[in-house]
Amino acid sequence: MRIPNSTIVRNYTHTLSNNLNRLNRCTDQVMTGRRFSAGYEDPASAVRAMNIRRSLSRIDSYKDNVKTLQSKYDAAETTLGQLSNRCVDVQDYFNNALNGTNDADEYKVFAANLTQLRDEMIDLINGRFAGNYLFGGTNVSNDLPFQRTVVAGSSPPEYQLTYNGKNIFDIAQGDPCTTDNTYVDIGLDMQVNMSTGAIASGTAFDSSLRAIDYLGLGEDNLVYILDNMITALESGNFNPNEHGQLLTSFQQATNRVNLGLAQMGADTNYLKYTYERLENEEDNLIKRQDAIEFVNSEEAIMSLKMQEYVYNAALQMGTRLLQPSLFNFLS
Amino acid sequence: MLRPTFLSFETAKKALSASQYGLDTVGHNISNVNTPGYTRQRVDQVSISPTGYRSKFQIHGSQGPGMGSEVQGISQVRDPFLDNRYRTEAANYGELSIKSNALMDLVSVFDEIMKDGLWSQFGELINALDKFKDNVTSEDMATVVRNYARQLTQVMNKNASELETILKQQYSDLSVSVGDINSIVEQVARLNELIMEDHFYGVPSNELMDQRNLLLDQLSEYLDITVEYTSTTVGDRKVQQCNVYINGLWDSPLISSGSYNQLKLEPSIGDGGSQSLNDWVSNADGCVSLSLIDGVSGLAVKGVSDLTPLFETGQLGGALGGYVQVINGDGIYSSDGSSFRGVAYYRKALDELAVQFAQVMNGLNTPSYDNHINSCTENIARLTEMINAETALASPDNEAVAQWEQERMEYLEKLNGFLPIDDFSLADTPGFDWDNIATAGSGALLIQNGQAQEVVQTLDNDGEIVSLLLGATDLAPELAQGRRYLFVGAGNDPSVITAKTITISEEWVKDAFWMTTNLSPTVDGGEDSNHGDNIARFYYALNSQSYSFANGFSGTCQEFLVGMQSDLSLDKQLNNTLADASFNVISGIIKQRDAVSAVSTDEEAINMIIYQNYYNAAARYMTVLDEALGTIIQGMGVVGR
């Protein structure tokens, strides 16, 4: 085959430009640490990379949600703990009232102490976290969730206990305000019924805490019993035998608080494990992302060096490209 | 047998002249070693037979030696087969490299491997909704969600304008190419005339043919062409004629000897006529059309409908085919669903995403409207069923009838709550004869002025009410009035959404809480309850809910975008591979062509030495003849003097 001058030059230019392209790609890889810098360089990996990025972004969000929940539950646990302590105090006072020989004035002093404790307990149960009520169910910023108010038009003043505006005697088990929920997505594949907006329980975490779950409804209500204790002590005819029953009721009500506290401990644990699970998942995803999106830097530098060497060799060839022709030897 | 005395001088002279031609040609070749399109030339030398060979008065048996050599002409060393191969492959490569450039532009719009784009914006919005869902009373969160929604629409707008810029660029490149093609075609036709003329007078015209071949090579990058050489008789001489066809258009040659056609480019919308460029670019149906017109008269030779589809379907390649496919190619949205995924495809896909997204979000933001639709549909179905059941009651069973009536009343009242009915009365008005309703059609439910009226509801694919006819009255507009739109198109109009114009509604701009946060009534009756079940729907709709798109894709909005990017990546990768392969083929052909036609300096040096020696030899021959003749003239007959 004839090899004319133009073929030699064209071949050389072509090879040199190919080499330069490859060198450029290697340089990019070393500089960015990335295996590819656009989808078309590796379409299959690019799609996987996008899915991993999405999962990572979601996990980040889930982790944030769990962190917020943990803080809220810590606050709630502390508050319930304090409530429980107050309950012990109430029992002590009332025990003293029942067992000692006290006169009417002393009963009044007990009553005053219990009143103080009751108000503290109501304040505690209406406590806020990050500006939102802790124990109001879905009520986070309206009127105080748990209130002790005067019944309108009653004389002498009669008091009623309300939860989210409803008298605790009017709330039946299963009433909407005992089941309202605030579901938080913590990465359990949350399912929403698109026509009703209902979130399938078990696919998300219900973070709604309701005061009445811990205080009880109707006659079982902790504050209601406490009110009765105070009324009995103030009445002037306090009779340990007759009113001893109240202590038993109160102890039962206290149990509900402690049960709630235990349940909350379980929830806090669950959140902790969830957080750990999310972190594990995140670690795995980052490892996969590394493998898919990023180059091993040693390999990248090695191939850069190799490519550099090839390119230099090609450049050196350039000086030998135009060999003398027969003309140079004619005399 | 007689030998003419001076015949050999003629032979020697011819030899001298032939070697000089040889040297001249070597000089010409060396001079043009770097001239683009130059084909090496060689001297066409033939030997001359002895005088009188086959002549009338030839003396038999007197054949002497030949009369030396003659230069018949200077010709090119060129292989037309390689030219054809080159031109076929050049068209292929031209098409691929245009597509490759356009795909690269599209990659820079949509690819999110190195930068954040629409896909990331969806992610941000989803994360913001997730937070908002758990804290629907917070104005901060509401504002954050609104900002992300606005950013998302802005990125969408930006992508849509980038696509328009690409389209404008492609169109301008295409019109430059068409101009170039037309100019080349005209030049080739002129050269055809000149070459024919030269051939007629016996001039080899090598340089003009080089020029023509170079122009045809250029043309072949733009168009799939076939070059055909025929011989034709002019006067009493045969001359070569060159015709050029666009492949497949055999009945109307692009160039036929000296006459030619020209390509005409027009922007059009759909199948309509030409449009102003700005209108054209902003219309999603904008495409280009090509027709063939006579080069002189400008009359149509091949219409738009004949020519354009050939380019659109990729039947005709070349850079021109590449441009048309890039501009017109709407992939799955085309009538046969298989055209190239060009700018048109991505514009339509983006528009579809914008409309789908807006529809979902707007629908979710007016849950009562959804309820309207569901309840209307449900109640109408139930009532119809009951009416049919009642008319089917064989014997009047008072108890059963009473039960039906009561249940029917309940349903009618429910329906009454949803339908804005003022001038309609419920069918159960006292004294109304239920038996009559059967005659008014199975859907008849309500009466107007004592007449039973049929309720006919028409929904579109997205579950939106198109019309709700009560007799002759359409209640749909009235129903739509209570809708709360989050996303709108130009002029705050929710019915004209495109990717270019989508934006958040004026109402949302004014009120961060324009998003409906609660679907079911709140438990405590408070307006700022943290129930947030409707935000959960928004969140779920974007995060997990699958939607069916017209391009056959089914998935979330984010998955739609990943799918789009993946399509683009695969197209680009495939195109790159094909372009590389085509480039290699072309390189091979060029190498082969060079091997035949290009100048090699070594070879020329050898030729030069040969011709020089040839010249020396011829000169020596002349000297010998001279001396021989001198012997006769000066040396003979001296003895008798």
C-alpha cells in the first residue's frame, strides 16, 4: 500500500488527539475523584447513583425527624417524671392526713399543700416543647390542652376539668380526641390513603401525646381525684375511714402515669434503635455511592501517569514524523 | 523496404517532449502535495505504431520498428468506488456528529450528576413537605415549602428556556447549513458546465474535477447523496455528465449537469405553514420543514410533505437529517412513536411533567373538590341503583318502599350539600310521583320545574370534572370556583400550564398558608391544629405516588426525571459509540483514498530521477542520430573526390 505524506500526518494528528482526550479524562478523574462526570459516560451507574442520592437525602430527612422526636420525647419523659414525683408527694401528704391525728386546721394545711401540687401538675401537663404543647395531641398552640375552669353560671363556683375544650366526663373511650395522631415519617415506607388522608399505622411513628392518656378520664382522672382529696380535706369533716378510698384511687391513677413513663422509655429506645438503623443504612449507601461514583485514587493516579507517559511518547514521535525523503539524498 | 531518413528525429523529439511532460507533472504534483482535494496526476504515454500500419499503400512485409511514444494527456489517479464509499459514510458521520452536539447541549440542561437541577428541586420540596407535615402550624415551615415550590417552578422555567435556546441555535445552524448546501449545489452545477465544455474541446480539466470532488465531499457530509457519471453526446463528441441525487429522490435530481434544485427551509407549527421565528420557538409543536425548489425559477419540485418525513424518520442522514431529527424528533410523542428523542421530545416531556405536577398539587389542595367528585359519583350511582330497584319492586311492599324512601332522602340531601343547586328541587318534593322518574332515564334524579332531569357527569383522565350536566345546565364552572390553585400558568391561569410558564399562584404568594393543611375536620376544632393529614397527602403524592405519563412512563415525578436523564444518557452514549465507529470507518476510507490519490514525495523523487534519465537518454539518442546522419553527409563519397 502506498503511504503518502498526508496519511502519515493525518494518522499522527488523530492518534495525538485521542491520547490527549484520554489524558484529559484521567486528569478529570484525578481532580474530581469522580468515575464519571455526566450520565452518558456510564448510564447504568448514573441511574444507580441518582437512586442512592435520593435515598441518602430521604435518610437525612428521616434522621432529622427522629432527632426531633427524640428531643420531644426526652422533654416529655422529664415532664412525666416530675409529674410522677408530684404524685408521690401527694400520696405522702394524704397518707399523713389519713394516719395522724390532725385537727381541722392541719387538714387545711394539707389541703393547701395539695392545691399547690395540683396546680403544679396542671402546669406540667400543659408544658411546651419548642413552643408546642407536649401533651395536647394534635393541639399544639391553641388553648391550653388541660384546664380546670369554673363552670359558667355556677354558684358557689363549681369546677370542671377539660381536655382540648371537652369535659373529661364527656369524653368516651375511642372519642376522636383520644385517637388523634401526628404521624412522623421515620423511614418505615409510610403509606397514605390518598382519598382519606389516613396514614397506615405501623408505616410511620405516631408522635401525638395526649394528657388524658396519662391522667385518665372521668372519675379515674388523677386531677379529679386530687380535687376530691382537697375538697375532703377542706370540708371540715375529714374522715380517714371514709376518705381512705381516695388514696387507693389516686394510687391507681398514679400507676397510669408510671405506666406511661415506662411506655415512653420503650418509645425512646425504639427511636434510638431507629436512629442507629438509619445511620447504618446511610453508611452502607455511602459505601455503595463511593464504589459507584468515585474512583480509587491510587488507580486513577496510576492511569494518569500511564496516560501522561503515552502522550509524551507520542509527542516525541512527532519530531521523527517527517523523515527525510529521497529528495534529501539527491545530489 | 525503405526507411525515411529523418523519421527517427521525430521519435527522438517525441521522447524529449514526453520526458519533459513527465518532469512538469512531477513539479505539479510536488507543488500540490498539501493542496486539499488534489489528486495526483500522471502522464498518459502511449507508443506509436510504425507509419502506414494498416494504410492503403502499405508495403507488405515492410514492418519497421515503432515510432516512439506520444503523450496523450495528463490524467488523475482516482478510484470512484472509494469516493462513493466515502460519501455514504460521510453522511452517516455528519448526522451522528450533529446529533452528538445537540445531545451534549441537552445533557448540559438535564444531567444532574455534577450539578443540581429539577430532580434535586423535587427532593428539596419533598423534604420540606416532610418537615411541614409534622409542624403544619409553623409559618416558617409554610414559607420554606412555598420557597422550594417557587424554586422548583423557576428551575422548570429555566430548563424550558434553555431548551428554546438550544432550539434557536439548532435552527440557526440548520439554516446556515441549508445555505451552504445550496451554494455548493450551485457551484457544482457551474463546474459541471465548465468541465463538459473542457471535455468537448479535449481539455482534461483535472483541476476543475478536483474542485468538484472536493465540493461533493463537502455536500455528502450534509446530505445522503449519490453521484452518477453518464456520458452524453454533444455534437459529434461524447462528453461526461455528472448528476447528483438525494438518495431515494431518483425522479428529481439535486443536480443534473448544469441545472440544479435548491433546498428551502421553513419553520412551521404542526402541519401549518411558515411562522415567525419567535412564535415558532415558543410553540411546543414547532418543527422545521424542507422542500425542494427549482434553482432558477424557484418553483416547487418536491413538496414539504414529500421531503420532510424522509429526514424526520432518519431515512435520509447527513448533517441535515441530523438537524431535522434533533429539532423535530419528539420520540414517543410522534405519530409512530419511534422517532428520535430530540429537543421536541424533551420539551413535550417537560411540559407534561409540569402539567402533571400542577394537576396533582392543585387537586390535593382542594380536597373538598375531590370530595365533590367522589361524592357526586358515589351518590349518583347509589341513587340510580335505588331508583332502579324501586321500579323493580314487583308488589308494593309498604315497609320496603318506606325504607327505600328514607335512604333515598338521605342521599339526596348529601348530594344537595355538594351541588350548588338553587333552581333545582329535589325529586322527593311532596307529591312527586316516583314512578314517573323511570321514564326520564336511569340517571334521572332531580326535577326542574316539575320535570325529571338527568344528571350526567363527565370526568377527564385526571379525575377533573369536565362537565356536570343537570338537564341542560352545566354546573362544572360553578363547582370549579371554590378551587384553590397552588400552581398556575401565565396570567395566573391554571388551565394553560407549560414548563416555561408554570409558577406558584398569586394567592399562594400572598398567603403562605394557602396550602390546605387539614383534610378531615380537626379534632379540637382549632384552626391551627397540627393534624396535617393533607400535607401528608402532598408529601406522599410526591414521594411515593406513581403517575402514568403519556410517554408510557409510570412512576413518581422524580423517577420520571431520572428516567428522562437515563434515556438521554443512553442516547448520548449510543450516539458517541456510533460516531466513533463511523469516524474509524471514514479514517480507513480516507487512508485508502490517500493511498490511491495522494502525492508521495518519495515517489515523485523517483519519478523525477527516471524522467531526468529518460530526458538524458532521449538527448543522447538525438545526438547519435545526428552523428549517424553526419557520417552520411560528411563522410560518404569522400574517396572519389
